[in-house]
Amino acid sequence: MGQDISRRAFLKGGFAAAAGVAAGSIPGAAAAVGPEEQTQLATLLDISKCIGCGACVEACTETNARKYPNPKKPFPKMVPARARVSDWSDKQDVTERLTPYNWLYIQHASVDINGEETELTIPRRCMHCVNPPCVKLCPWGAAKQLENGISRIDPEICLGGSKCNAVCPWDIPQRQTGVGLYLDILPNFAGNGVMFKCDRCYDQIEAGQLPACIEACPEDVQTIGPRADIIKQAHKLAREINGYIYGETENGGTNTVYVSPVPFEELDVAIEKGKGKPHLAAASDRMADANTLAAAMVIAPLAGIAAAARKIYNYTRKSKERA
Amino acid sequence: MKTAAVTLTHSNRQNRSMRYLYVLTVFCMALTGFGQMPIYKRYYLSDIPGFGWLANFWTTRYVHYAGAALLLAIVAYMLVQHVILLRARFKMTPSGYLRGILLLGIVLTGVLFVIKNFPVLVFSPEFIIALNLSHLGFVMIFLLVNLYCLIFKKRWTKAR
Ligand code: HEM
Ligand code: SF4
Ligand code: SF4
Ligand code: SF4
């Protein structure tokens, strides 16, 4: 089986067994990779294999439709009026972007490969960041990260404030108004529905099955396995096709790794971007910005103590002098 | 004894500027802390000229972190000074103890947040929800108690 967690091995043994073999049987693997690379599952997407048939998009809806929102209408009046409703319930069939009813869609890019105009298709969904801002910065804890790296938004807790969307580098979580907890609290004044996005079929994975989009793909575009192995595989593939990698370091690293025959800068220019249509540009590690200040928090109390000590020393010296 | 009292008065003047810094920091923490929730844009606060940055979650988070470091320094300074220098003359009032405990709660939950935000998974989702509610809860009670103390002129310490 080696490092490849093949589809069959995954199905036969379930994730736990597959990951156990992968992480446990390679000597030194534990020391060489961070903890998240052993516990977090990543997917590899070989863009050159995708034929854009859309079977994955259909499979996603088929499998996850029962999780889709069922909003009550009319919606509560929003106060102040600036807070607008996001209603996709009449546009559930839209498949050319991410919506609360479409967690995966196919991007098209016309690029030049060896002087030949080639049409590439790219399945896009949540990247499942290693340190996901949507999860870490959710002010209620409605977004959560599972030990296997899946980030998902709990529809029972989410208030639809859309902060996760604002901090997501790829504009992934999408809002539907008229559902969720906010209806029971102060529907006019706080919250605005529930955010929806790919949950990487967490329930299927729990049951030892593959995510629907991976299972349905006739071209085996996606591979899933422990992150360290997926990264290795991505590098191998990139070497073979002389290609490029996206997701290894973007936003500090994601659990969705694309390999493309053309540079991602070119792809990013070629794809249509906008609301619900994620880019393929560089993405710096935003969580790291403030995290570096943690060191200051460790030093700060020491500085405070030193300042107090100096003052105490001066004070005792002065009172001795005057005595 | 008299000279000691004189020096203490002097140190109190120094403490006054420290108190202003403390109040300013707490205000800034509350402002940027509430900025962690998506409310300033909805309620037009970030429309006020000069307050636009309050709608940027990355900026408010950075300032909240920097303010936390400053707050920790001030608290450590005040605490050491009180225990070693002032305790003989001044004692904590009940409202002082209450505010101290609340501040401790804020700091402890805040530090756990900071740990949580590193790329490690140490806390369960349930614990993170509890953290959110308790950080916010401590903050709300702390601010209300401070308001009460401001109105009724309650101080942290009083002369023994
Ligand atoms: C008087 C001081 C403080 C005030 C008024 C304050 C206020 C707040 C408020 C209102 C929130 C948003 C509510 C929530 O998410 O539950 C918040 C979040 C936060 N606070 Fe504070 N805070 C204070 C001190 C601290 C300290 C000392 C630290 C760190 C050492 C800290 C770290 C954080 C963090 C990291 C968050 C973001 C929560 C998250 O990650 O989801 N805070 N603060
Ligand atoms: S891509 Fe966006 S929604 Fe997905 S885990 Fe990262 S921050 Fe969250
Ligand atoms: S992993 Fe599951 S939820 Fe995510 S896009 Fe694929 S089928 Fe949809
Ligand atoms: S099912 Fe496979 S080949 Fe078809 S669009 Fe999806 S990823 Fe591409």
C-alpha cells in the first residue's frame, strides 16, 4: 500500500486503520512531521485529470441535500435595514458558484499548454485549512474543526453573522437567511441565518466511507489520506508532470492540495472570480499575524514586574536615606 | 514615618498615570473585543470617521492581542507593587477583590483563546463555546461592576 492511501484501502480499513498504517509504519515519520500532519486528512486534486463532467457536484448535492437549509418565510424584518437577507432558497439549482445549496462547483480556465489552447476544469470547495480562520475566529464556536482536519459549521449554533466568510481567504461559507438559532433569540437585531459550506462529508468519513465527490468521480481526480502523505504525493506528481502545487503553504497550509500543469498565477487570471467564486492567488497565513504577539504576552508581565521592582528599590532606598 | 508617607504620595502620582493607562487599555480591549463579533458594521459604528478599522476583524484582533500584552504588564506591575509596597498601608476593598477576580477570569480565558488560535487542536468544540461564553460573561460583569464603582466612587484599595 505504501504511502498511497488508495481508494480501496480507505474503504476496506476505514480511515483509522489507513492513517495508523501510514503514520505508524514509516520509521521517523512521527518526528519529521507536525502533529496536524498525522491527524489531519488531506485531499489531493490532480487538475490535469478532471474532465469537468460535474459528477462530483451532483454527488455532493445528492448526499448532502438533507443538510441544506429549509428557511421559514417571510423572513424577520432586519434592523437596521443595512443587514440584508441572503436568500438562495429560490435559486437552489445554481451550480456555477458556491451557495448554501451548492458546496462544490467547477471552475473553467482556458490556458496555454505547450502552445496549445487547453480548457482546464477545477473542482472548488472549502480548502479545509490546517488552522482555519473561519473556525478559530467564530465568536460563538459554531464553526468547529474535527481532529481529522475537517472544518464544519454547526447549523444548530450558527447565527449567520458571516464573520467566517469575512475571514476566509476564499469566500467559502455562504449564508441562508431564515434558518437557525437566531430566529429564537433576537431575530430582528442579531444574526441573519446560518452559514453553509462543504463539510467534507464528515459523517461519511466517520462511517468509514469516502466523501461523495471523491467516490463519484470517474477520473479519480481526488485522493484522500494523512496530510504528510498527500503532500509527498503532490510533490511526486508535480515532479512527474512538471507541474505546480497550491494548498501546501497557502493560508499557512490547507488540507486541499491542487496540482496543476500550469502555474496557479495563470489559472487565477483565467478563472472567473467573485462572490462564491474563489481565487487561486497567493494567500498569506493571516492567523500567524497576531499569533506572533503571543511572545509579547509572555514577556509583558515580566516587564511589569521589573518596572515594579525598580520602583520598590528606589522607594526603599529613598526612605532609608531619609531615615 | 512621615517621610515614608511623603514618598508614597509621590508614588501615587506615578500611579495616577498608570491608572489612566489602565483605563485606556481596558476601554481599548472592550472596543476591540466586541469587534470580534460582527456587530460594528451592522450597527454603523465603523461608519464613524476614524472608526472604519473596527470593521476589520484582522485589525481588531491584532490590537486586542497587543492590548492584552499591555494589560498583562500593567496588572503585573500593580499587583507586585501592591503586595510588596502598599499592602502594609492599603487594603483591597470588596469591590477591589471582585474586580480582581473578574479580571483574572478575563485574562485566563483570554490566554486560553490565544493558545487555541495556534494551529493546534487542544480544546474540544464544547470547551471553546464555554470559553467564548465565559470570556464574554466575565467582560460584561466586569464592565458593569466598573460602571457601578465609577458612579458610587468605589476604589480598589483603601487606607488601613
Ligand atoms: C479588560 C480586558 C478585556 C476585554 C474587555 C475583552 C473583551 C473581549 C470580548 C468582548 C471578546 C469577544 C467576545 C467573545 O468572543 O466571546 C473578546 C475576545 C477575545 N479576547 Fe478579550 N477581552 C479582554 C482581555 C483579553 C485578554 C487579556 C486576552 C488575552 C490574553 C484576550 C483575548 C481574546 C481573544 C483571543 C479573543 C477572541 C476570541 C476568539 O478567539 O474567538 N482578551 N475579548
Ligand atoms: S477555506 Fe475558508 S471556509 Fe474553508 S477552512 Fe479555510 S477559512 Fe474555513
Ligand atoms: S467533500 Fe462532501 S461536502 Fe465537500 S464537496 Fe465533496 S461531497 Fe460535497
Ligand atoms: S467528477 Fe471528477 S472529473 Fe468530473 S468534474 Fe468532478 S472532479 Fe472533475
